[in-house]
Amino acid sequence: MPVRARPRCEGDTMAWDFSTDPEFQEKLDWVDRFCREEVEPLGFIFPYAVRLPDPKVKELVRGLQQQVKDQGLWAIFLDEELGGPGFGQLKLGLLNEILGRYPAAPQLFGAAAPDTGNMEMLAAYGTEEQKERWLQPLLDQEIFSAYSMTEPQGGSDPNLFRTHAVRDGDEWVINGEKWFTSAGRVADILFVMCTNGMFVVPRDTPGVEIMPEPRNHNHIIYTDVRVPADHLLGPEDGAKVLAQRRLGGGRIHHAMRTIAQCTLAFDMMCERALSRESHGATIAEHQMVQEKIADSYAQIRMLRLFVLETAWKIDNTSTQEARTDIAAVKFTMAKVLREVSFNALHIHGSLGTTDLTPLQRMYAEAPTMGIADGVDEVHKATVARRVLKGYRPHEGYFPSEFLPAKREAAWEAWEPRFEADPDLRKVAEGYKEYFAKRRG
Ligand SMILES: Cc1cc2nc3c(=O)[nH]c(=O)nc-3n(C[C@H](O)[C@H](O)[C@H](O)COP(=O)(O)OP(=O)(O)OC[C@H]3O[C@@H](n4cnc5c(N)ncnc54)[C@H](O)[C@@H]3O)c2cc1C
């Protein structure tokens, strides 16, 4: 066989079951209620509440976070061996498709980026001493972190990165420049990817200079930044492995939350379609509106299945082994969010173009999803490259599905049967002649 009939995957042996166990469903119901009744209103009254220094707000936040902890839902992204509740990615997916609807929810559940990815790296690669120094305070939200990887001269290709650390006695001296470090300005510690390792750098270390622009995703210059030798995380030269670990998890978590955003846009689209009239009918009765609703529905269902199946694969193998699907989920979620948020915005007409609903923000953020954590093109190239490893070229001029060759092979394979049963041969030859005539 010149090509593989069908790319196999770990999921091929799974027992298909799309139900949620009742005990976990109770947790999901609690989360749903808690987010609607507590988290959403808090976000309207105190945006970015978790980061606000006011003692009154802090008290409110701590109270809500305690409720989350009491439910055993704190830091849900971390596996048990890494200090979290160990629900696994599939259950995390079900939780995130609720949390993703409310901007304040991930922080109130101790599961907000960029801290989550950084904690995952610390939990997986940190020494006991490093975990005690940084992981626990991050888990308790006593400190916040940022991730400094992208550089001004190149983002998609890590081989273009130049930030480098040089060992000097008991210290490392870091020089370089980073671009788009999210929340770098307000972070206590920065995870700095160097060509020769991943380093933890306290933001107030001399030589760390945060440029005025951009405001939220920072341009940071590192000049002769000295950190103690034990601020190297994981092995020397191990930065790319740590980065993969961090970004792989982050990508699927984004996708889980994107399902929530798409569902919110879809709910709004349906409600509006039933509420407005035009040309003698509700707009829901116009076929071009129905097409948008039907396409959006199918796209969200497909995305959700894909995300949950990928989460299941990670649980049953590893992030590394599920890489093809994580990359495919990454660009698919960006596309689905773009299209569904556009459809919802369009169906809202002029209102959709304002900032009086979440739709304009959602649509504006959609292209971001195709860039952050790796641009679509790079993920598509990864998927194609990895998938193609399961195939090989056909021999000769024609593909293996070339019908005349397949027909001939079938006749050859059946020859023993025809020999044993000449009447069967006669019938087959009759049909052969009949169909050959019809094919012309
Ligand atoms: C909201 C947001 C938050 C971010 N947060 C962080 C953060 O916290 N820390 C951090 O370090 N970085 C962060 N980034 C940066 C992010 O990692 C980079 O934007 C991303 O890796 C792409 O790099 P770039 O922006 O330099 O684009 P480029 O690499 O310059 O790519 C630009 C365009 O070139 C094309 N292109 C590039 N490579 C290829 C290719 N191989 N094949 C085909 N076309 C290609 C694509 O069209 C691509 O969109 C964030 C980005 C965003 C948008």
C-alpha cells in the first residue's frame, strides 16, 4: 500500500462516551452559578479586581477565592503531582468552557495566563527550593509573573532570538531585548527565555528596563541583568523544551476558553435574531440569517469536540504526543472565533459595532488568537509536516486510488473464486461488460 489508509491515533481504541459523570456535573453547575451570581457582577463593579490594591477589594476577592478553594477548584490547571487538584485536561476543558465567558473568572480560580504557564514550568522543572520561593506565592497570588520570550527582530522563529546569559561566578548576566511580554510591567518575576536557558528574573533587578509602549504587552530591555546561579530554571540550554511545555498547555487552555466566547456570541446571535423584525418577518426567518446561525452552530460543535478530544488525548498520552492536534486546535479556534463573532456582530447591526455589548471586543480580539502563542501559519506547517509523516508517495504515475488499477487488482484477487465457480465468473463478466459500456 503506497499510502496509509487512515492516520491512526491514540483515540482509535477509546470507548466513545460524551456524558459527564454526575459528581463532576455538580461541580460544573456550582461553577456556572458562582460565575453568574458572583464573578460577573464583581467584574462590572471592580474590573481587574484581583490586581487592585484597595484592602476592601482584596477582602472581597479573597472571600470569593476561598469559596473556590473550598470546592477544590483552585489552580485547576495543575496536575496532582504538580500540586493541583489533578482533574486532567478533559475536565479542565469542561470547566474552562464556563470560566471563559467571564473575564474575571480565571484569576478568581487561580488559573489566569500568563501565571498558569509559568507555574506549570516551575512545577515541572523547578527545584524544591525554587518551587518554595516562587511557585507557592504564585499559587497564592501573593506575586504575579510574566513570560519574556518574543524579541523585536523575530517572534515566530526562536532561532532568531538573541537574548543570552553568561555565567560569571555565582551569577548569570543577561543581555537582550524582549517584545510583547504580557503584563511585564506589573509582574514581580519575569521568566526570560535566553538562547542558553530559561531564567527567573525579579522585575526590580537593576538593568531591567520597561519601555513606555506598548502599555500592556511590554517591550523590555535587559542590560547586564545579574541573577544568582540558582535562578536558572531547568537544565542549561533547556529553554526550548520548557517553552514547548509552557505553550502547549497554554494553547489548549485558550481553546477551551474560546469555546465559551463563541458560545456567548452564539447565544447573543440567536436572541437578537428572534427579537428584531425586518421586511415583514423576524430576522431569524430570513434564510441568510439562518445560514449564519446554522454555520456558527456547526462550527462551535466541531471546535468543542476537537478541543475535548485533544484534551482527552493529552490525559491519555502527553502534551508532546498530542502536539499535532494541539497545533490544529490552535488555528481552528482562531478561525471559529473570527467567524462566529463576526456573524454575531453582523446580526446585531449597528449595535454590534459599538462597545455596548461584548461583541466588538470579541471580534477585535479574534485576530489576536491567530497570533498569540504562535501564528496560524506556523501551526499549520507543523500539522502538515507531522501528518505527512504518516504517508508516503505512490509508485508510478497514478495514485493508489486510481480506479482502473484497483479494478484490475480486484479481478486478480478473485481469480481463485472464479476458478472454483465458473458461473460466478460469467455473471461478473456480464456486469463488467455492461458497466464498461456505460462508462463509454
Ligand atoms: C495578545 C498577545 C499576547 C502575547 N503575549 C506574549 C508574552 O506574554 N510573551 C511573549 O514572549 N510573547 C507574547 N506574544 C508574542 C507572540 O508570541 C508573537 O506575536 C508570535 O510568536 C508571533 O511573532 P511576531 O509577532 O514577531 O510575528 P512574526 O513572526 O513577525 O510573524 C508575522 C507574520 O509573518 C507570517 N509568518 C511568520 N512566520 C511564518 C512562517 N513560518 N510561515 C508562513 N508565514 C509566516 C505570518 O503571516 C505572521 O502572522 C503575545 C502576542 C499577542 C498577540
